[in-house]
Amino acid sequence: MPYCPKCGYEYEAGVKACPDCGEALVEALPEPGEPVNEPLAAVYEAPDEIMSVMVRDMLQDAGIPVAVQTGRVPWLDDVRFSATGFHSRLLVFESRAEEARRLIAEYLADVESGTLERLAAEEEEQSEKD
């Protein structure tokens, strides 16, 4: 059975490309822990630790592996932050960078519009009713 190297999904024989992401299917997935030889691309510069964690978690929930490259040293926070202008940089594999940037843009738009806050409040209300 063929697999999508990006999503990890297994497909029926005869399928040539992943219907979700368009990636060409392979006969076997790499073994866990096997090194991936793909360059990383910066997709977001977080202004603070909270946004770094929120965006990182959102990307991981979407199945995108992400690495965090910090721009700060705790005991030099004020000096280092003023020099770099950001808290941390989020990196993903180049093949997933476009998708990650799209998801980040949608997420930040939802944060700015208050959509996420409203959805969280509705979810909390529903859990209190249950």
C-alpha cells in the first residue's frame, strides 16, 4: 500500500498522489527516528513566548512538525529582545512552509478578530451545560 510521506496516511493501491496535500506517494514511510534530510524554513517570528507556544501548538495540532529557535536568553531578555525584535522564530520543513504560513495567517486573523476567544467561551458554556 502506498503512503503519503508528508501526512503519513495509507492509501489504496493505484493512488499516486495524496488527495489532501498533493504529495507523491511512496511505498514505505521512513522509520521513526530516521533523520530527515530536508532544509527548514522560518514561517513565523513570535513577539513573545505566549504567541510562540500558541502558534507552535496550532501547527503541531495540524500535523506539521515545528522547531522553535529562540531569539532570547533569559538573563539578557531586555538587551537581546531589543537587538532581535522578536522572542522566537518557528521553523518547519520547506515542503510544509507554504501550508504553515497559510494556517498561521488564518490563526492570527482569528485571534485578532476575537473569533478564538468567542469559540472558547462557547465551548466553556457548553461543557458547563453537560
